[in-house]
Amino acid sequence: MGLQQQLEEQKKSTINKASPEILQTMAQATADLKASGIENQALGAGDLAPDFTLPNARGEEIRLTDLLSRGPVVVNIYRGGWCPYCNLELRALKEKLPKIEALGASLVAIAPEKPDKAAETTVRHDLEFEVLSDQGNQVSRQFGLVFTLPESIRAIYASFGTDLPAYNGDERFELPLPATYVIRPDGQIAYAFVDADYTRRMEPAEIIEVLRAL
């Protein structure tokens, strides 16, 4: 089963559990985010990726240029370990990691959650690629992906038991759009997948195809 099919199954599960009012509020928030034009403002193919240095799950500093010195880099930006759609994506990426590395590329995942939460995500899914903590969304902001969660959605997430300030270590309620970037060794973005609908992600198989075409 492909990743998007798994995401659709997750979406159906959410629809079956949530009230029509909650579903309408969430759908409207996604529509408003798309209408804001944030997808078009984000970095895309042909742009230069911003260099960054972020801590991994072990507290080590990981720098993009160091990774690029060894080959292409796949940067996956996700919302956090609390997001079921992100967890499905991370597991799907884990399955494709051997093929990604066989093509000479590195894979890193980035979320605004605190380092201890990034470590929990790494352990929970037994991930063998770097999971980096981007507290304050400093890197995601450079990619043009950051937005503020509407008050209406904050209340819904709280009702689901999701405490974003506890995960992110601040009260900003900012999140990145989920995105996947394939970056050439020279720092140029070869491919960008950015979608304001957090239930949609780039298929790992498509990442493989992009890497093969570099």
C-alpha cells in the first residue's frame, strides 16, 4: 500500500471519529491556508536551499552543507510526532531509506518539536535517518513554510489531547507546512513537494525517481 493510500485510510478514520462541526472547521482552516498563497511563497525547484545546523536526537549538530558534501540530500519537513499523518510518512520513508542511500543520498527529517520529542519519535519508529529539532521553526521559516495555527484549530487539537506548547516548547502555535525537498550537492533544490493540505505527502517512491534523474 502506497503512502497516500495509507493517509487516506487515516483520514477516513478521523472522519468516522470526529463530529461534523469539527470536520467542517478543520476543512475550512485548510482551505483558508491554501487561499493564503503560502504554497507559492515557499521555496521551490531551482531555488537555493538555506544552509542550516540543527541538533539531532542525540544532541549532535547536523549541518546541511556537510551532508551535501557527500551527495544529494532529501529534507522532509513534518509537523511533529503527535501528527498521525506525519508518523505514517516517517515509517514510509524508513522503508525506502536503503534505496535512497543506495543512490548516494542522505535523508533528514525536521520538525519544530523539542529535542526530547524528536528523540521519542526516533525511538518509537526505530528510525535510522537523522531526525532534527527545529525549535521556533527557524529553518522552516527560511523555506517559507511557517504559519500560525488558527484559534479554532488549537481548541480542536487540545480536545484530541495534543499539547503543542509541550511539544514545541513555546506558545506561538506555529507549524510548518509538510514538505519534501530533494537538494542537489550544490545546494540547489531539484524538486519540492509542498502542500497546505497536511493529509497529502510526497510518495517515497517518487523521491527515488527524482534521485535517479539527478
